[in-house]
Amino acid sequence: MAAVIDTGVIQTAIGSFALGIDRLRRVESAFLYDLEGGVSGDDQSSLKMLPSYIDLPTGREEGDALALDFGGTNVRARLYHLENGTASIIGEAARPLRETDRENNICRDYTTAETSSEELFDFIADIVKEAVGGNTRKNYRLGWTFSFPARQERLDHAELITWAKEISVPGVEGQDVVRLLREALDRCGLKNVTVKAVINDTIATLIAAAYSDDKVTAATIYGTGHNTGCREMYAGESGRLAQLINLESGGFSKLMQTAYDAEVDDRSERPGTQLLEKMVSGRYLGELFTNVVSAAVRGEPGEVPPDLESRLCFTAVDMSRLLAARTAPEQFDVLAAKLAPVLGNGFSLGRAEIAALKGLAEAICRRSARLVAATLSAVIKHNSVAGEIKPQTIAFDGSVYANMPGVAPAVRWAMDELLGEDGKKIELRSLMEGSGFGAAIAALM
Ligand code: GLC
């Protein structure tokens, strides 16, 4: 005998990920309710709605600026030259926060509780140094995209509220991350770099998109993590200046979880937080898929290892390969690459099982897209003055939106379902790398 996949378990899971229009509308209204609560400071709202102390650019910002992007997977620093509304990159360095080199046996991970805050910030400062070619004399303005919830009182100051996306480096929460970066830049001799702005990646994407499109009202990050930022529409009424607001929408919590979602949450660094993010973003989609597959594996004790889930470990990239594979043999290869080393080559995976697993990947991604669409439809409704929805653009950055087969069309479809005729007024625009570029513009504003 060999281990098999019980397709009945997969079909039931697929059913539990379905999100019909009625449930979608309920998500949209619950999100709208929290948006309104967030504006009026209601502490029952699950949206943090953090002010960013910056407004949209004019499109006339010019000069050289460094953009540092730190968000969870890679750290990237780029030196941009902005002139006449166009940008060129004149220096660049990037490195992943986690890296395993099997040949040389080097394993580096700057995301865990074993990393000190100094080590993390020295690693970041080194990347900045590489991007400026080691130049410690010329003066540079730096804009920093810091993609975590941060409390700000001004543009060049940001206190990390909590880590997200499974980062757990101690000694950073509650601290001003600009000070920590400043100290690391000093340690590596970069006294010539001035941190002018620190912004969330949603805000950076909003700024980058608005540099060339005056209809942009919101920006969504839909990749490793998920979040949306938008321009505050009611500022005038309260006498404050209009500014861009980071919703921290990944923290939206008024959602119905499946047992598989609850499992992802329980095993995460911070159970009970970032519930929407754990249902939609690339960091967690693979885990959801793995949980269902593991629940569906049947076999004798010797055939199924007890730590099946941690050994299977499907990622969002595996899911996108599965969804992109056109023929059953290609789909088999993607699945077998993960299943065979754990279940042995003799495990059984016929056409029916392959089709069920592909259907599962589709269902998880479709739910993700529909949930994101419901929150965006709520943002549009929230920002429409007297119920009138204006023609506008929503910018997207992130690998799930850009690369996961079927996700972008599913977002569009669900938004049209929710907005009806008004859906036609909404342009959804993909803007890869927007979050880095936006920080350079912010440094020049
Ligand atoms: C997480 C962070 C948020 C960020 C998002 C996308 O949700 O809390 O600040 O915008 O990831 O990177």
C-alpha cells in the first residue's frame, strides 16, 4: 500500500472557501463599518488607520534620492534620478532576509528572535552602502519604505507597533526605527545619508502611482503581505490637512474563518492578529493549501510522517506553478516535487486527485481575491462624497496580484459584482516596484 489523497476532504474544503455574493457583501459592509469607526477613533474598529504625515506628490519632484525598501522578504536600496517626470536607477543593491546556500551550507536569517536589532539594522545599512557604491562623502536624501504598522508624529520618525509577516526580531517594537537605522548608518560610515521620510509600502505605492496619474485614490499591496492605503477624504471637515492613511487592512478581523484558517493563525508568530492577511496574502496561501492537503492524506502509520504539514510546506510559488501548468503531467510534476520526498515515490496521485488539488489552489486564491475586492469596494464607497463614485484608479503592487494565475481577473470580477455599473469607473492598475520608487519621491517632496 502507499499513501493516497482523499479527494472528499479536498472537495469539502473547496466548498468551505467559496464566498458567494451575499457573504461578500457582508464582508464589504463590516469593512466599511470599521473604516468609519477608524475615522472617528472607535477602538472597536479592527483597522488602525495610521496617519502618514505626507500628501500626494505634484509630479514635479526632481533630483537624486535613495529609496530603501524593507518589507519582509528582500531588502532593496536604489539610487534614483528623477527628472521631467521620469526616473532612472543609477545604483542598486538587494539581498533577501533569509538565505540558504546548500552547497556552502550558509544559512542566514535576519527575521527570527535570534537576530539582534543591531544585526538586522547593520545588514540593512550595508545594502544602502552598496547601492551608493560605498560613497561616504556625497550627500544623499533617503526615503524609506518600512512595510509594518508604525505610529508616526512626523514624516521622519516611525515607531514600530508590532512586527507582521512572521518577523520576530526583538528590541525593535516600540522603538523609532529611523533612530535604529540612523545609528546603523553611522556605524558603517554613512553620515552623508539623511533619512528624510519613512512611509508604509501602501503609501509609497500610492505616491508612486500618483506621480503620473492624478486619479489614484488608493493603493493595495497584495504580495507577501496585504494592506491598503488611501487619501483621507474628510480632512477638510475636521480642519486637518489632507494626508495619506495606512489602513493596516491586513488586521481586519470581522471574518469567518475555516478550520484551516484557524490552524494557520494558531501556528503563526502572533495568533489572533492580521486575520485578513492570513487569509489572503502570499506568506500564508501556501500554508492554507498545505493544511488541507495534509488533512486529506491517508495511509498506514509508516507511510505518513507525523510532522506531515511542516514537511510538505507548499508555498504560494508552488500554487502559482500548479495553476499555470496546463496539462495533467505538468501538474503532477509540481505536486510530486513536494509530495514524493515526504510520502515516497509510490504514493498514488491520479487524474482525479490532481484535478482536486488544482481546484483547491483555485478556491484558496479565488477567496483571497474576493476578500481583497470587498475591502477595496468598501474603501471606494467610504471615500465617495454623497454616495457619488468618481472615476478613479486603484494601484496594486505585489507578487500575488501580478503573478498568481487568475487572481487579478477575480479581483476585477468581484469588484464589478459589488459596485455594479460604478465598477466601470474604477481602473485597477498594476505597478510593480512602486513601493521603492514612491519612497524616492517622498524623500524629494
Ligand atoms: C503587513 C504590514 C503592513 C504592510 C503589509 C504589506 O500587513 O503590517 O504595514 O503594508 O504587510 O507589506
